[in-house]
Amino acid sequence: NFRPIALILLAAAGTALVNPLYLWSDLGWYLSFLAFYGVMVLGPLVRYQLLPERFRESTIILIIVESLCAEVMALPLILYIFGQTSLVGLVSNVLIAAVVPLAMLLAVIAGLAGMLIAPLAGWIAWPAVVVLTYMLDVAHLLATIPHVFVENLYISLAGMILLYSIVLFMNLVLYSRLKRDRAILTLVQDEHTLLHATSTGMSSQYLQLARSRA
């Protein structure tokens, strides 16, 4: 089973083992894992519990939801430390995050080409250069917009803890709803299995097992 919290904790433990100073002095380390939590845990909960079913498979909607959830998780700490936020963060994420998987794939291809067929590496790498240049240009362009940062929004430590408590409470509510929906779906499936077994004359032992699960 895919367990995102276990994966996040494993990555956090592994990186902290390599460099324990991350725990004491690296704000980016904390922001990265907060964003990972927003994308891998909070994002799917919002997607399946709050979005209408017709929007759940839309790539653009998915990027927007994941970007918002990542920002929600990182924003309290950012406000506590820096006291500022960007007004175009969501726009930049939508424009850039959509091509990140492609950029990663093209970068891997370019790296392999550099190791295996060095004379042709420059030609093989140009798609990666185009995509990465696009990402950097979009980020630079959006950063040059006047008044793009809202400053002097500092919050106290108590305020940051309160905001994270609210987010955690919402997370627990969405997770409990997801578990309830899954339980209902399992019950319906077991009921269907029971009816099918009855109609086809399957063994009494299987019927008893299906009834106990339902």
C-alpha cells in the first residue's frame, strides 16, 4: 500500500541521518517536507473529499489543488520567519509545476547521453535546455512584477501553532470522511459479492465469510 506519511518520515529520517544539522539550522529542509506533506497527504484528501467528481481527473485542477495545499502547509512557517508572501505563487506553480516531470525526464536523458554518447550529448540535451529555460524565464518574469510580495505579515509562534492546528484538524476531518466512504464502498462490494454468491449457488462457507465482512 502507498503510505505517504511513512515515505515522508523515511525521507526526513534519512536526510537528517546524513546531516543532523538539518534539524537545527536548515529552514528549507522544513519547508520542503511541509510542502511534500501538502502535496502527498493533504492534496489527495482535498481532491477526493472536496472536489466534484468531474474535476478530479483534470491535470490543471490537480496542479492547482496540490499547489494550494503545499502553500497552505508552508505559509504559517514563512509568515513566522519572513513575514511576507507572494501574490503570484499559485500562478507560477501552475505554469511551472506542469512541466517539472518533463524537465526531470529530459534532464535524465541528457545526463545519460553525456555519459554514453558524449559527441551527441549537446544535441540530445537541447530539449531539456528549452524546458528549463522556460521554467527559469517564467519565474524571473513573475518575480519582476511590481508589488508582487506582501510584506510585514509576521505572526507569532502561538499564531503559527494555531494555524497548523487548524490545518491538522481539517486534515483529520477529511481523513475520517475518506475512511467512512471507503467503508461504505467495501460494504456495498461485499453485499454485491454476497448476492452474486447466493444467485450462483456458491458454498455455504463463502457465504458465511461474506456475511461476516458485511
